[in-house]
Amino acid sequence: MNGLLNKFKEVLIAVTPIVVFVLILTFTVSPVPGVMLAGFIIGAALIIAGLSLLLLGVDLAFLPLGNNMGKTLLTSNKLWFVIIISLVLGFFITLAEPSVKVLADQVAYVTSDAVPALLTRILIASGAGALLSLGMVRIVESFSLRIIMSAILFSALVLSFFASPDMFAVAFDAVGAATGAVTVPFILALALGASAMKRNSKTAGEDSFGLVGTTALGAVFGVLILGLFSNSVSSPGELTEIAELTETINITEKSLLSSFTAEMPGVAAEAFFSLLPVIIILIIFQKFSFKLQKRAFRKILAGFLYSYAGLFLFFVGVKAGFLEVGKLIGGGLADFGNNPLLVGTGFVLGMLIVLTEPAVYVFTHQIEDITNGHIKRKTVLIFLAVGVAFSVGLSMLRIIVPGIMLWHYLLPGFGSAAVLMFITPKLFAGIGFDSGAVAAGPMTATFVLAFTQGVSEAVEYSDVLIDSFGVIAMVTMTPVIALQILGIVYKFKLERNKSKEIGGVD
């Protein structure tokens, strides 16, 4: 009970600023109808409860499962076994990730199901699984993270030139969506368990980071491959008409409670089938490998029950309460006609939203633990918040300025991140790429993406599919740069302190 209460306090503190921020916008520049506003508040309460249960379930189930899987893979001494199991794990864990489903649903919505949600989820999960295998091979064989990341980024860049422009933004958004409240803790635990079993303990800390970032980049390839075989699927005029019609129906015909109850049966089934493959994997490895005590095994199963309840409440709150309000507020701000206000709102929204991401808390705590407190989690949070603030603010600027394209940001951004990898300490290279994936979790994939779509739909010359998607990609990119800069600052401070100590001795 204490564990759940602590999680609830943590999530409440994180989500409350977003709720207050939305209420301020609602009563000032972007009014929201009373029924929708009430739905938003109920949705926020469900999200808080859902994330609290989900985080507790992650601690009880996904963290020990990932840790045990990492140890099992490393002690097997069979590279083919590591590759196959990592591929299967990566696929099903990513398929269970809430952010992936939210992104896939949004893609299906704006394309009028021309790109089915299930197909998008499968492609993202396939790419993530393939790159999780590569990341595990890197840990086993002690390959250079810098070289592997550079090769992945270059390959994604080359592939993006041949894929459909409509899918370019979605592909890079998938990087952030593939890593959220479920996948990040599991992959971090998997990497930690695997690196802890290595004979070279000096590199264990460095190897425990980088796997999340590697896995996330795999999602790009799945969607870009879809883009190779698809034609243009967007039409700004049609999309705007669909969006306006949908919002009209939601406002006038849905009662407050029916909007929530209508989502429950589908969400209940989706949450169950998302977690089922992971539970089957646990049962198989418990029988043939883990051999956990009955009490420990039951504790993990209880963790999956908490996770299921958390996913159910989270998705109901998001679908019935958050998405519609996010779109409406975004559209209202765009209609207000104050572009500096719109960019500034995006900046503040980005700074607040990263603090609500449940995976950020797991990630920052692990950084503090691995570095024995030398890198404070508050410092990491500040750098993350500033990075994400710039990403959302710049995304607003991209929508309102027709000449700015997504690749104008991503090409120099990821290019700079690749260069910084060879300047910052090795530990921070892994932390940097992990941080980008961690920052773009379920809250970003829901409210920020919906807000951006609302802005794009309200801007006459904007294409919703091309211009609104890409904001998650931006949220993924800027923290990579910010955290690697933190690493350079940290390195400079260490060198300065050493020089002072030497000077004092002399």
C-alpha cells in the first residue's frame, strides 16, 4: 500500500502542472465547452490513477523480469539465443507500450485508416525488436556504442530519402513512442542485468545505458519501410473536414459518462492482449530458466495485474478525456492569431510535459544510482526539461512558418548528436540517446501530439499528417543533445577539480 501511495504522490505532482496549465488556457485564450472540460478533469484523474498503478506494476513485474532476462541471456553463452530471444522480447514489449498504440491510433485517424493502427504497431514493434537484438549483441561483444549509433543514424537518413514524405515524420515520431512507461523500465533492467554479468565490471555502468536509445531507433526503420511501399496518404482539406466533423459529434452528441463507458470494452481487451505475450514469456522462462521462489513469482504476477489495471485506466482517460481537449486547445490558440504566444505556449508545455513522463523517473533514478549520486537526478531533469521545451516550441514554429521542414531540424540535430558522442564521456553517450527515447513517453504521445494536431488543423496551409507529426521526433532529439552537453560540462568540472587537487598538493 505504501508503494502505491508513493507512486500516486509522484504522479500527482507530475501531472497537476499540466492540468493547471490547460485550465489557465481554457479560461483565457482557448475556451473549452463545459462537458469536454469536465471530461478532461475526469480523464486526468483516471490517468493519475492509471499511471500510479502502472508504475507500481513496472516495479513489481517488468523490472525483475527484465533483470532476470538480462542475466539469463548473458549466462547462456549462445549468441543466436541472445539474438532470437531479444528479438521476441523487443517485439512484444514494444507492442504492449501505451505510447505506440496512441501514436498508431492517431496515424489511423488522420489518414482515415489508410494506414491501419495495427499495421503501424507491428512495424514499430518489429523494428524495435530487431534493434534490441543488436543492442544486446553490443553488450555481449562489447562493441562501441558510438560506432553503432553512427551507423544506425546514417542508415535511417539514407532510407528516409527513398520513403514517402508523408511517413517521414511518423517514422521519427515512432522513436519516442516505442519507449515509454512499459518499455523503458524493462529495457533498462534488461541492460542492467546483462551488463552486471559481464566479467569486465569497469564497463558495466557504461553498457547499462544505450540499449533504450538503440531500441527506439529501430522503430524508425519499421515505419520507413512502410513508406517505401506506400503512396501519399494525406489530404489537408479532407483531414480538416474529418477533424471538424469528429469534434462536432463529440461535443454535441456524447454525454459525459458515455464517452468513457464506450471506450472501456475495447480498452480492456487491448490491455489484456498487450500484456498476455509478456506473461507467457515469464511463465516459459520461469519453468525452464529462472526457477524463482513461489513468493517472488507471485509478486511478479501481481505486478502484471497492477499493470493491467493501470493500462486500462490510462487508456480510458486518454481516449475519452485528454485527446479531444488537446486538439481543441491547440486549434483555439492557433485561431487566436498570436504566433509568439503559440510558440511560447509550446515551450512551456514541453517543459511541463517531460516532468509527467513516468519513465523519466525510472531513468533519472538509475542515473543517480549508477553514478553513486555524482549526477543528481534534479540536474538531469533540468536539462531534459529545457531540451523538450525547445523541441515543442520549435515544432509550433514549423507549423506556422511554411518554409520550415522537419528535416531542417532533424538533420543538423541528429548530426550534432552524432558528433557530440565522440566528445562527451562514453557514459553520457549512452545516457544521451536513452534520454531522448525516455522523454517522449505516453503523455507526449497523447496530449502534445493532440495539441499539435489541433494547431495544424487550424492553420489553413498546414498538412496535418506532415506538419503535426514530427513533434515526438523533436522531443526525442533535443534531450540527446542536452544530456551530452551535460556530460561535457561534467567532464570539464571533473578535470578542473583534479587540477585544483594537484595544485593544492604541490
